Amino acid sequence: MSAAAERALPSAPGPMDGLTEAEAARRLADTGRNEVAARRPVPLRTRILAQLRDPLILVLLGAVVLTLAIRDHPDAIVIALVVVVNTTVGVVQEIRADNAVAALSALSAPHAHVRRGGAGRSVPATEVVPGDVLVLGEGDIVAADAELAEASALLLDESMLTGESVPVDKAAGAALSAGTVVVRGRGVASVTATGAASALGRIAALLDDRREPTPLQRRLASLGRVLAAVTLALCVLVFALGLVRGLPPGTMAVTAISLAVAAVPESLPAVVTLALALGARRMVARHALVRRLPAVETLGSVSVLATDKTGTLTEGRMVVERIWTPAGAVELTGMGYEPEGEVLAGGRPADAPALDPVRELLTVTSLCNDAALRPPDDPESGARWTALGDPMEAALLTAAAKAGLPGRPELAADRPRTAEAPFDSLRKRMTTLHTDGRPGRVLVCLKGAPEAVLDPAVLDEPPDALEHARQEAARLAGHGYRVLAAASGVRDDVPDPVTAAESRLTLRGLVALHDPPRATAATTLADCRAAGITPVLITGDHPATARAIAVRVGLVPGTGVRTPADSEEGGTGDGGRVVTGADVAEGRVADLTAVRVFARTDPQQKLEIVEAWRTRGAVTAMTGDGVNDGPALHRADIGVAMGARGTEVARQAADLVLTDDGLSTVVTAVEEGRRVYDNIRRFLVYGMAGGAAEILVMLTGPFLGLPLPLRAGQILWINLLTHGLTGVAMGAEPAAPGTMRRPPRPPSQHILGGGAWQRLLLLGVLVTAASLGAALAARGLGLAWQSVLFTALLAAQLGVVLGLRARLLTRQNPFLPLAVLASALLGAAALYVPFLRSVLETEALGAAGLGLAALGAPVGFFAARLLRTAFRPSGPEAAGAPEGSGDPAGRDRTSALR
């Protein structure tokens, strides 16, 4: 049951009209925003100290002290400069990532529905003030502590405050606590406390607000510790070899320390955080709001997409096309929610005898209704009428207008509502009580799913009439319609509870509503399959309606599909079978993962379906919009909520919110998740290959007659130029061709799986060979071989970063070639700027030396291009994929789960 209409329409004058806008603004200034224990900003000095406490930075600081002690001032200056630059870059990246996450949090903040000046409106929950009038409906989160003034079958979940799992009934006069959830019914309440003064605020003040690292960051931190241990062991070896050759212990100690720092990509955690945060920001521009940062990395592994129907696969703009009554059937013309169209009987405008029973039915569905229709603000602009509230209920109001009935406000004024039993997913019907204009008489209006209404316990109709109505409902559902049944009756007593009125009623007829599939639905599902993602439809609609939509969007084949009757008889399951919630509940389905269409499901069955896929090892994304979808959204690996028509509970339970309610946006988000993960892998291969090359140069150089291949300052300068600008720029690389034509990566796959570690080692060997080859040639020609080696090693690594690009000549990320150019210029400055030359102890190179060093760039570039596709496992394991390079060979492969 939706309270959206009541929220959006002007309220009748009275004590609960709410504050004026001016008074609300004044109180907001006085009491502050409705926030609980706002996250304290991290002081700059704390960020700097956190960077300086990094183990690798502490090692560098020790190296500064050591170089000063042995009076090696040039290396001391370089190492200190590296510390300053690395710390600055780390702090800047951390601030950018925090700002990006904060912006996402602001976008996903909950809203509240209030009355101000007698009119309903939606405001950010942070702007609710004491004295505001809250209008609550199913799925809403109570924005502040409040006192309940009006309630209709109101049931609240207070478990997040009390730990009590059973929802609590609330009546007028009851106290409501901020953060509790409306499970059923509706209410109106006056706010008594906000922010830190609320019950939620007092609890939040006791909580720890430290942000936990993402799973990927934890895996990378673990990898970093292993790399550090291996690297330190190799550096000890370098140190020992230097001592054997008679080099000064101080010089070798500083060199070994610098090599250890350069070999480990210490900027990786910052690059990862920034890549995830900026990836999430990119998704916002594509109508996907990420509420939790780890969801960005998980999206790349999604292998099953469980979707609902209405508004996701379909337009969500329902239209009543047919009405059946015991007296006959009519058709309605018109599109959308515009109250324009005709009622036709036999192809002609319906006359009074045909129209009267239709009007009786539509009067019932208009009274038993909480939606409203809103005309366009500017009719001349071509804008369309819009629905406020449930699209299905709005379509019923449109049909009533076409039949010549007065609007809902007029009907409600003539027959005021006195009580109601809201719709819920278990009863599948809604009942309202109204005054009948005669003393002591009560009008009962009921609408709901045919199986919940066409019941002898509800209707006072002969068995043959009920069977005829059931057959008609099945026929309409078989044509893809969503079918509602309506009934009414007059009682001499006021039933208590309201559900006691759901008996001895008169059937008014059936309403057939059509919600056409989105134009992009079939293409979206085809894209899912091409990406190795299995789409599954889970809906509460009639099995025949679900099957009709599934066939139209290509989810199941149009021929050979088992009928709902076959399903109910418990036939053999297959991908084209439509399975009902009753089948699931009674255990008639041996393997839930073999089914692609589920109908008439309840929230518990959604959980069972999701859990079945997860047990099989799938990574599931689940869409939902209702309060009852919260558990399934929470259980799925990626919960996806609808931003436009979803409840607040669903949005807050989800990891991803679709601001346009389109399923194609999920596919876009998956592509973005894969792009981010590929870029992180690409940076890891690039950074670790460079580190491996530096270690190999220092280990093998002495055996080739190069006593001290590189000085400490030179190693750190290369590290600064390769891991700094270029590392950050790599995070903005576009998605590779074929990104959505390969299976998802297995979630258990190592970050360096899929052949990545073999590629990085081979790249390191080739870069080492090119650099040492240039140095040996320079020594043979009597040139400054150490400066040639320094320049060649830098050039080769910059060639690698360009060679690893998935789209070589793309203009979508100009930052990477600019970063490479800047790094090359800074590398040249180390040779030709006197201050840097003296600090780094390099020599200016002539044309011959520069030419030898420059050969490292094409070697690194072509090596990276050739190795992009090397060492890939065949079969499903290939999903781990290239570093974003796409997988042309895998275009026709599908997930093993399909």
C-alpha cells in the first residue's frame, strides 16, 4: 500500500497541516541538520602522520638518516624528496577518494515525506525539523522521533533499536523512533526530536565510525606484505653482493633500502581506493548510484541477475485495456496516464447498459486506491500526465476518468474512508471501509489478485460463476495482462478488524492491465548472456503473465514453454518452465538454478532462490523495490533497488540504486565494475614488472661488469615517475573491447590470477634485458653507461604502460599519454638540469647515449603488446582475463553456470 498520493496532494486544512517553509527553515537553523553522529573530518596532520607511519616510508626515513650520517647528501636530498612527494600524493588521493565517497553518500541519503503549509512534499531526511508532520507509508524509514497522530493498520519494525524481530503495531498517540521501518499501513506523526537528540542519535554517538577497507584492499594489503618480504630478502642479497665486491657498506645499505621501496608499488592502496571511488562516481553519471564502495569490485564478478518485472523489464506505466464484468466485456483506448480515451463494447462506444457495471467496478477500484494523477505543469510543453503512487492504482484512476466517473477526491468526499486493511504480499488484496451515506451502513471495497479474491470465503457467488471468472482471469493473464479482481458489499455493522469484512461480497469484475516491455529489455538480456550473466525473472504476477513477458523479452523461448498448469502438476523442470511460489514452497522443484522464470513468489521464496544460486558458487545481483524485498537485497551479493519507484527500505538495503529504474543500467554498472578491476590489475602488472626489473638489474648488473648499476636516488626517481602520475592515470582507462563479451571472473580468483603473474615476470625480464643491453653497449662505446641504464630503464617502463593499454589510440583518457610525457620530461630533466644532475649523480647524454637509452621504450611497448594475451587459461578460467584487454576468443563463451 502506497501513501505517495496522500503525500503529494494538498491536505485538508487542520492541525496537522505542518510548518510553513519559513518556519521550517528557521527551526533548521536553530536545531541543526537531522544527522546522527556525523563523521568527523580527518585533520590534515592526521592524514600526513598516517602516511609517514607506512612501513615503507619509515624505511625511507631511516635511509635519510643513514645517508646524512655518512655525508651522502645528494642521496639524502633525493630520498627526502621522494618521501615528500609520495606523502603528498597519498594525502591528495586519500582526500579525493573521501570526497568522492562523501558525495555518493549525500546522493544516496534517505528522503522523508512531510506536510508543509498543508501540502505534501519530499525533503531530504536531514532537513526534517521538530514540529514537522511526517506522512508515513509502507517501506518508509521514520526520519526522526515523532508522536503518532493518525494510524491505519500501522506496523513498525523496531529491531534495529530494540533487537526485537517481531514488528510492533502502532496506534495514535504512540511514540515512534528514528530509524524504524514501516512494514505495513500508513500514518501521520509530529516530529519531537531530530539528530543527536533522537533515539537513533543517542545510540549512534556510541558507535565506532572507522571506515573498513574493501575486500580487494585487504587482499592487496596481504599481497603487499608477501611482496615486501620477498623484496627485502632480495635486497639483503644485493647488499651482501655489494659488500663482497668491496663497495662501502653505507652506500650499499642505502641502495638496498631504496631498491626495496622502489620494487613494491606502495601507491597501490591509494590507487585502488581512488579507482573504486571514481568508478562509483562514473556510475552516477550513468544512472547507477553505488551505496557501498566494495560493490564496485563485486559487480565485475556478477554471474546471475535476478530481476523483477514491473518497471524493470517493463515500462512501469500501466494501462487498463480490458474490463470484464458478469454482464459483459469492454475495451478501453488511450495511452499512458492521460484521462483521455473511450470505452468500447463490440468495437463501438459502450451504451448505458454496458457502461453501468463498468462504472460500478471502477468506483470500487477508485475508492480502494491510494494513488493520484498529476497533470503536466505546462500543458503546452507536451509533457504527459504522471502517476503519484503505485502505477497500477494510477491506471485504475485513469480508466475511471475514461468511463466518465468523477475524480478520486470527489468520490472520497462523497464516501469517506473510515478504515482499511492495506495490501501486503501474503494476503494479496486490499480492503477499505467507507461511509455509505446512510446511518450505520458501511461500504466495503476490495481489490486484489484473482486467486485471493475469487474465493468462496470472500465472495457470495455461485460456484459456476466463480469458475467462469477464474477461467476469464486465466485467459487474460495468458495474453500477458496483469489481472485484478474487484468486489464490494454493504454491511450494517463496522467490522473489527477490517479483514472481517472480507466475506459475503459481490464480484464486480476483472481488470486487465498492460505494462509493455521496455524497448531495451530484450537487448539488455541478450547483453547479459553475452557477458556470461544468467538472467532470472522473479515476479509476484500470475504465471501466464510472467511467461508472456518472458517470451516477449527473449528470456525463454516462445515455443515449447511449459504452461502454468504444467508447472502446477509438477512436470520436469527446465529453463523454459514457469515455476510458481507454491512449487517452491512444496519442494516440487529439484534444482532452483535450472529455472529462469518464477511467478507468484513471496519474499521468503526470493531468499531461497538467491541462496540456491549462491550455494552453487554464483555471484548474484538481485533487483527489488518493496519493503519485503529488503531481506533478498541484503542476502544477494549485489542488491539493486529502484530509485524512482522503490521504497526507502529497499534503497537503503541495496548496494546499487538505479536512478532510472532501467535494467540496462545494471549491465552498464557491471561493465564499469569490470573496467575498474581490469585497470587495477593492469596497474599491478605494470608496477610489479617495473619493480622486478629494478631488482634484476641490481642483481645481474654486477655479474656483467657493472659494479653499482644504479644509485639509490636514481632508483627512487624512476619509482617516483612510474608509480606516481602514470599509476593514477591508468585508473581512468576506458573499458576494453569485448569486456562484456567474456564470462565474469571467478570471485575466488587471485588478483594476479589468469596469467597475470607470469606476464609481469616475463615483462620484468625483458625490460631488464633491454636496459642492461643499452648499458653494456654504452660502456663499450665509452659513454656514461649508468646514465644510459637509468634512462633506458625509465623509458622501457613508460613503454610498458602504453603497451598495456586496451584501446591503444583512444582519446577517452588523455591523462595517461600526458602523464607518460610528463614523466619522460622529468626523466630528461634528471640528465640536463644541473641541480637534478648533481643530486642524482647522472651525466648529460649525447645523441648516441640518448639513442641507446631510448631503445628501451619500443622494447617495453612491444613486449607489453605481445604479452597482453599470453598465459591465459582456456575455458571458464579465462574469465579472469587480460588486464582489460578484452577476449576476442571468448566472445561466444558463456558462464559455466548458464
